[in-house]
Amino acid sequence: MLFMVIEYFRNGDARPVYRRFRDRGRLMPDGIVYRGSWVDADMARCFQVMECADAALLRQWMQAWEDLVDFEIVPVVTSDEARAKIEPLL
């Protein structure tokens, strides 16, 4: 399953997040696949796409960052998957 992970950097400050990432890596448990990320132009939020079969793994990963980041998790599907679901209804 795919998840859009929206990270809101505490106090709008990305530096502590990037510092930890530089020093310790992504801190993801086995079973999560990082697909890509984008940061808004204000450097206040990061949008990541993660893939995993068990959302509990995401919660475990979030615990390593929750002192620096507030999270919003949105289950998502690809555009092709969405089209396949909608097409029969048209």
C-alpha cells in the first residue's frame, strides 16, 4: 500500500530534521520502501511517498522523528489504479 506522508517541520525549521538525517539516515524499519520526496519552497513541509504492507511500520518509523516533525498520513493509489477503479463507473 502507498502512503503520502506529509511532514510538518516543528517551528517551520527543517535544520534539525536534515541534521538527524545526515547523522543517522532515514531510520526506517525493514518493510518500508521509500519512493520519493519533495519539500515545499518555504522549507516548512516535506511530502514523501512510502510503500508498506503494514501501517504499524509507519508508526514505528514516525516515532523516530516525532520530536521534530508533526505527521499527516494519507493512503493513496497511483493514477493508473484510480483510473482502473473509476473507468467501470463511467
